[in-house]
Amino acid sequence: MKLCAGCKKEIADEANFCPTCGIFQDKDIKPKNKWYFKKTSLMVSFLCVGPFMLPLVWFHPELSRTAKVLYTIVIVVLTYFIFVVFLKSMNSILSAYKLSTYM
């Protein structure tokens, strides 16, 4: 029996990961990334929920800190411009509605 590198509980010698905490024991075996860390999933989540997907960027294990900051800035700026366009379109719809009620 050997000790887990994470939680220090005893695990089997041939175990690749701890059944308690899930930490991989062998440095040669890399855990597979979750589906929500793939770049396509990040893009789709941005298109669906906008800035609410930022935790996925910040918890991404392969992105550097500067990449996370750049992605955050780009997402916030894009969200701002989309919001401005939305407000302008709502104002034009409202003004068209007001014009149609007076006729």
C-alpha cells in the first residue's frame, strides 16, 4: 500500500488515482480535460450565456494567467458592445412603436 499524494490516505500500489480525492498518482499519466474546457465549448458557452462563462476561463488548467486576463478583457468588451447595440435597437423599436400608435 502507498499513500495518496493529495489526501495521504492509503491506496493500492497499482492505483493510478486516489478513489477518495481523485488525484492522479503517476506523473506520466495526464488526466483528460473535461469537455467544458475545450475551446469549442468555451465559444459556444460565450455565445449562449456571455460573461457568465468567465469562471470556465479562469478554472481552465491549460491557460496561462495572461491568457485568462486577455480572454476576460475581450469578453467584457464584446459584452459591452453587444449590450450597447441591444439598447440602441430597443430604442429604435420603441420609437417606431410610438410613431405607429399616433397614426
